[in-house]
Amino acid sequence: MGTVAFIGLGNMGAPMAQNLLSAGFKVRVFDLVFELAAQLESLGATRCESINEAVQGADTVITMLPAGQHVKTVYLGPDGILSQETKGKLLIDSSTIDPETTRMVGQKAIEQGAYFTDAPVSGGVAGAKAATLTFIVGGDEKAFNKAEQVLKHMGKNIFHAGGVGAGQMGKICNNLMLGILMSGTCEALNLGIDNGLDPKVLSNIMLQSSGRNWALELYNPCPGVMETAPASNDYKPGFMSKLMLKDLGLGLEAATKSQSSVPMGSLARNLYAFHNMNGNEELDFSSLFEFYQTQSKE
Ligand code: NAD
């Protein structure tokens, strides 16, 4: 097993890094939030004071950051990954960001002699904890094959979507659909409740009918229906509403460039923009259910 530098230890990064430790990798960690790195240190990781320190001595570097600007800083900043020798290192960015930033950073990394892949994930915090994430990987064949050897310790399904940036595009399409499906699931459940149905019974009906979908099956947005879902834990922890808004924005940006029609994605994005403006950015994205409940009562 090699040495992995893991940068970005939030809701997703921390359990992913923990799985690498469990698999026997040496893990060097860095996050702007001291406590997050200290927690990993208590589990056996080496806590580093800077990106540079984390990357030194690592053969693989994984980043799990909120958005494109963070990836730019972490890769291209004065203390960034590419500010030092990276020849022969495997660089994996698992953040969900715009494909342009990925291609720009990837090109610079490859010019320096590194192997680069974008490898955004699907599966949420539960998937990160259980090492059952789906990785959607962009990069050349050699980089993909190398990345697969590390990613398999954090995930179950690893797809090669195409060249650098293709992983992001696959992920963006998936999350456009997820945002639409979550909005629809909240809408249907709220309509049922307003008309006297028990949300548990309605959920069971729809799960055995043609309305079945991932949000309903594994991530029910109505509190109390599914004990393990963020909805039953005050919508924490999970995939924050601000991240879903970001991803829907990425979908709309991509659609503008390719002149694709995305009316449903636009509607879902507007719903999430409104929900975020009402102070729900840090809540799990299934908290959109509360938006429907509030609207119904007004
Ligand atoms: P998060 O905000 O919980 O974690 C991001 C971490 O990055 C934070 O701890 C932050 O301190 C750290 N960070 C930011 N800038 C940094 C810098 N310059 N140097 C070092 N650390 C820095 O976010 P998350 O929920 O873990 O999501 C991470 C990525 O994964 C996002 O792109 C998100 O869209 C994607 N994603 C999240 C989920 C989910 O369910 N949470 C699911 C799939 C994909």
C-alpha cells in the first residue's frame, strides 16, 4: 500500500480518508479546519500544516473540496499541489466542479508529468462511510488504471467516462437528474400529506409503483419516514443544499455551452436558489421538503 495525501476532510473527505487508513494506506491529511485534520490524526493519519507538507512523500494526492475556486487554489495557489515536483504522482480530484476548471488544472498537472484524473462521486455521506461510492472518472487509460487501484478502497462502482473532464460531465448530468427527482419527490409527498395520506404509507405505495426513485428509496425527505435519512436527523449531516444549488448551476452552465434544453433543471435550480436564500444552505438538500410544507401552510 502506498502513501496518500488527502486534502479536504469535510462530510465526504473524512470518511473516505478513514477508509484508506483501514485499507492499510499511509494517509497524510490537510484541511483549513484544524479539528477535522486532528480527528483523522487520532485515527492514525499524519496531520500536516500545509498542502505542500501533505503532498511531500505521497505517491497519490486526493482532493475533496467544495467547488472550482477551491480546487484552483489547492492546485495552483502559492502553496498548491502543482507548486512542487509532482512528476509520476497520481493526482485525483474527487470534488464536483465545472469541467473547464478540471481540464485547465488537469492539463497543467499532465504537463508537469503527473497522472491526473477527475473522479467525482455519487453515493452521499452514507456511501463514503460504507466505502460503496460510485466514482465517475475522467482521464487517460493509464491514469484511470492507476486511480482504480486506490478508488476501489473507497467505492464499489468505478466508471471510466472518457478523457479529463468527462467524469465531471457525467456527475453533473446525474445531479441535474437528482435535483429534479428530489424536487418531485418532495412535491408528491407534500401533496399526499395535504390530502390526508400518511407519508410512510404513501412512500411505500410509490416505492412499489412507477414513481419509485433513488430519493424515495434511500433518502426520503419527509422526517420520520426513514430513520437513517438526514430528514430524520434535522436534515444533518449530508449533501448540503448549497452544494446541490452549485451542481444544478454547473448543469445549466454546461447546457448553455452545448445549447441543450434543460427546462426541468432550471426549475429545480430556481427552487434550490429560493430555498438557499431562506437560510437553508447548510441543511441537507432533502430539506427542500420544508419549502413545500411552508408554502402549503401559507
Ligand atoms: P464539505 O464542505 O463538508 O467539505 C469540504 C472541505 O474542504 C471542508 O472541510 C473545507 O474546510 C475544506 N477546504 C476548503 N478549501 C480548502 C483549502 N484551500 N485547503 C484545504 N481544505 C479546504 O463538502 P463535502 O460535502 O465533503 O463535499 C465535497 C465535494 O464532494 C463537493 O464538491 C460536493 O459537491 C461533492 N459531493 C458531496 C456529496 C455529499 O453528500 N456531501 C455527495 C457527492 C459529491
